[in-house]
Amino acid sequence: MLPETERWLTTRSWSLSDRPLHRILAAKRATNQTVSVVLPALNEEETVGDIVAVIRHDLMHQVPLVDEIVVVDSGSTDRTSQVAAAAGARVVHRDDILPRIPAVPGKGEVLWRSLLVTTGDIVCFVDADLREFSSDFVSGIVGPLLTDPGVDLVKAMYDRPLGTESALPGAGRRAGQGGRVTELMARPLLNMHWPQLAGFVQPLGGEYAARRGLLEQLPFPVGYGVELGMLVDALHLVGLDALAQVDVGVRKHRHQDGQALGRMAAAIYRTAQLRLARGHLIRPSLTQFERSGDGFEPRTYSVDTEERPPMAEIAEYATRKVA
């Protein structure tokens, strides 16, 4: 590990106890900053309501840390929108945001568009499939942004057990085994090509917070490459010391099967490739195989090849800021 990264680990990696809630609230009052929480959601009716309810109870009703909770529905076919609204979130459909630019499927697309329908000085992203959710995920990663003006982006770090709800037969509950794409794709890429970022425990984690002023300057890969792309681009834009991570404990969520993870890994590799060379993608697709009655049948999937420009370049966003 680079000496710079080792130093960063001692100065920019924190635990929840480093910033008690009363200190975070005092900093929020002193700086008059506002906080938006965004949940990108696709068919998450089983979990999204509980997450919204916990945030509202702990961080809006008991203490005034969060100013708004917005669930951006990216085309759910279940009751995600209704459940989220009933729990107290403002629900916005992806296709209703910036309609002049047709939406494409993908998590990054939803996060990018959320900047147009939120108002917080600090934007906190939380995945909508978390189980046994704790509001520490929000207060932990928002805290450094409120208390330290030199920090621009904070990622949560945590254990990811490969639990009994995993799609893998007989997986059991194995601590720390849930981040398979992180260990097999993202971590090797970062260590080899961006070693300054090698200290991030969960570089692909979906729980992170950042200043709006940073987010609006970043391009957003439309798919699963958004987290890696954001880290790399933020490093180049604001430097390593403006990035941080906070230990929030354990993250439990639904796990995907191996083929879904393969498609995720391909998107992440493509995101890294563009940032390494900004070169031409020869074949932005991935072929996988499924057994059928006659043997193995190929299935080819396109790899996300689109990125949204920095939101600061979008006319509607600039107009909103002036207004």
C-alpha cells in the first residue's frame, strides 16, 4: 500500500463513536446545511418502507438531522412506490425527472436524476434493499461532511455477510463474504490502477454521502459502474484527503446470483477502462451461458456504455439553482 494511502487510513477512516450525534447536530445548526437522503428503488417493496420509517423516526422526528427523504422509483412493477409513500417518503418516478432526456435503465441514471429533485447541500444515497436497517448508516456518513469542511465525500464501510437469504445454495451465514464483485473486480482494479483508493473497504457500497457541489461536477455512469466511477473522478477532482469512510457495522441485503454479478463486473470494468484510456470500446457486451435441455445456451447482454454529463452542465439544473 502506498504511504499516502496508509496515512489516509489513519486520518480519514472513522467509526461511529468518533462523532456522537449531538456533535453532528451542533455542526448542522452552526453551518445551516441541509441534508437530503435518496433511495434509488426498483421492486423493493419488502424493504423500502422500513428504511424510510427508520430514517424518519430517528433522524427527522427524534432529532432534526435529515431534511428530506426522496425515493426515486426506476420502474418498479410491485408496490415499491406505494409502500415508500405510506412510510413518509416523497416518491418521484425516474421518467418524470428531466423528461427531455429519455431515461435508460440503471442505478447511476437514477442517482444522477435525483440531483434535480432534491435540495440538500449534502446528498446521502442509501440502497433500498437493506434489511435490519439502522439510521447509523445515514448519521455516520453525513457526520464528517457536517463537522469537517475539508471532506467532500464519505463512504460507509461494513461487514457484508453472505446470509441465508442469499441466492447461493447452502451459503449459510459467512461474515465478510458478501462483496464478491468488490473482491474479484473492483479491489484489484483500484489497487493496480488507482492505488490511492486502495484503502476503501467498500468501494462499491451503495451507502455514501457527498456535498452537492461535488456531485454536480461529476459524470455519472448510468449503470453499476457509478460507484467506482464516482470514486475515481472525485479523487482527480478534489484529492484523496477530501474522501473518507466511516465504519457503520454490518450491512444485510439481498444477494444476486453469479450471472447477475458477472454483468455487474463487466459494467464496472468498462467504467474503469474508460477512465484509464478514454479509448474506444471494441465490444461492449458480455456473453454468459445457461444450461438448457440441449446443453448450454448463450445469453448476450449489453454492457452499459453511456454516461451522463456533470449535472452542472444541464440547463434545467442551472435554471433551478438561479431560481
